Amino acid sequence: MPTAQPAVIQWGLSSYSGWGVNGLQLALSWTRSGRLVPVCSLPLRLEDIALSPLEWRRMAGFVRESEALCRQIAPHAGQEIGVSVPVLRGLGNNLVGSRSAEGVTLKGQPTVGVCYLEDSVIDAEGRARAEPCAAIVAGSSFVERVLTSAGIGRVQTVLQGVDPTHFHPAPKVGWFKDRFVVFSGGKPEFRKGQDLALLGFRAFAERHPEALLLTAWHNPWPESARSLEANPAVAPVRFHENGQFDGAGWAAANGLRADQVMDLGPVPNADMARILREVDVGLFPNRGEGGTNLVAMECMACGVPAILSANTGHLDLIGADRCVPLTRQGAVTTSFGTDGWGESDVEEIVAALEGLWTDRARAAAIGRAGAAFLAELTWDRYADGVADVVESVL
């Protein structure tokens, strides 16, 4: 039986961020399937990774090999070094690439880019950064269009997934009883559109006193939440004494009563399912998504009807009757490239909420259709798609 091919994941793993969950799920899936042998070239912060005791036991070899690789490359701090196995390099805006421990850049045989970007401008330096990549995995059709429009080839879209063992329809526990619960998630920033969610919910709640805004707003870089203040219709953001974003305080500053909002802060990815199943609707008026928006995908997978802005990466999720699309998308002007972004209309957000509140049978049908669609978009499917790209350029 041939030995499985090792593959290096060159970005950090975590249960609390999109990139972190992406890498963690690749490692879990490949460890189970044996399709590739994953190893991470950044130190594993085990306190940031939430796994079951069984998963930790089965991932013990991955942890050991990752720690060994980090020790091997540490003496080469700040350098680029070649390795004889495939390397997955995370690519962000303008194709800036991820690095390994001690700032080392690994050049694989081959190097395959994994790209999520929001800034639609790619300059000559960005195109040059793409050159070492034998292929690039785009996280959405939007990203593929941006890359190909910049003259970058060898690009293939592979949509992210959900873990169906966690994210699937199941009964509510019933924590909120007679409340109508609207969920808003993601790291608070202008791009994610929490300001629009807040304004839309506030108007809706004026007519529906039983409405509750349940949020999981956590940003590892709290200061970037100040970008929400670009919208003059909302109050300045608030912070706790420890510097973390104060979601409930910001909501109160914008006119919500204490009993109208509950902010959960950071939540490990695997714990989100039991939270999402308690809500009535997910609200995602995001201005720009490089990927397909993991939180929205997980919401839909749990059978919760989702309201999605019809722009960028969300377009890969939107389909007939499986969500409520926000189609009034205005232009967004910032200091960087926002081609394909969209400014959702607050009145349309309110109308979407009203529609789901009024017609619960339709809301349930949308939730079922969304869950059926997401049942096919698993992390194992994603991991196989990435492995296909890697193996195609070996």
C-alpha cells in the first residue's frame, strides 16, 4: 500500500477564526481519510483548539509532527526555504502569503495557494506573489473572478464546508421560549455589516417587543471594529476595560434595551450549533465576503432561515427559496477595492425580517431547503477538493 503524501498547512489552526477553522478541518479530514498526511508549520496553540477527547487522541500524531516541523524550521527565521512536499500557502488581499513559525516562508514541491480576499485590487506585486503557486484554490466564485480578471491562471473554486455532525437540523432546547430570536455573527467590522444588522433589528424590534438580537461578535483585533463607525447612522463602538469589543454596550448606545440583546462573545466553532438551533433567523447583511461566510453556512445547515446580502461570496449560497436574498445592493466606497461589494438596504432588511416573522411556515420551508443544500457542502468534500488540486500538480 503506497504511503500517503504529506502536505504542509502554512497558517495557524484555531476554533475561533475562519482561517483557523479551515485549516483545522483540513487536518481533521485528512487524518481520518488518509488522503494526505497533514502537518502545520505554525505552533499549535492548543488552548485555541476545541476538540473532543477522541479527536485529540486521534490527532496526537498530527500534533507531534507539527511541533517537530516547527523546531526544524526555527533556525531559519525570516528566510524562504524549500521543502520536498506540497505546501498550502494562505493568500489574502493582494495575494500576501502566510508564513510559518519564526517568519519562515516554505516553498513546497509544489506550492498551492488557498485564497480568500475581500480587496478586489491586485497589482503587479500581487500577480508576482501568485507566480510560485502551481495552482490556487479560490474560496468562492467571487475570488476566482477577481483572480482571473487580474490575469492569474490555474485557479479553481472549492467551497468551504460545515461539519454535519454538529451543524444539522435538530430540536431546540427552548432557552428563549416566546422570543423571536435574530442571530448576527462574525467579527465586528465594516465589511461584516453588523451596523446594518443593528439598524435593521432596531427598526424591526420597535414593532415586535418580543424580538431578541443574539450576537456572537468577537474580533481578535478589536481596534478594527472601529471601522463600523464609517456608517454615520450608528453610535461609536464600545470596548470593555480589557480592550475587547463590547457588543451589548454598543447595541445599548444605539437604542436597544438590555433585554433586547444578548452578546455571547467568542464561541468555539463546535459549540455554535447548539446556539444556532435556538434562533429563528440569521441576519447577514455583509458588504463583502471573500469566502462563503462560514457562520451563514452553519446557520443554514442547522435549518435556520438566513437573510443574505446578494454580493461577493454569498452568491455561492443564494438559490431558489433556500434563503432570503437582499437584492438591493448599493455601491460601497472605501480606500481599497470593493468591486462586487454591496451596501444592503435597511428597509429591505426590515421587510425580510417581517416576512419571516409573519409567515412561519414559509420560514420553516426556507430553513429546510437551506439545510438540504448545506448537507452537501461538508468539510470532507472541501478537503477532497483541495487534495484533488494538490494531486493534480504533483
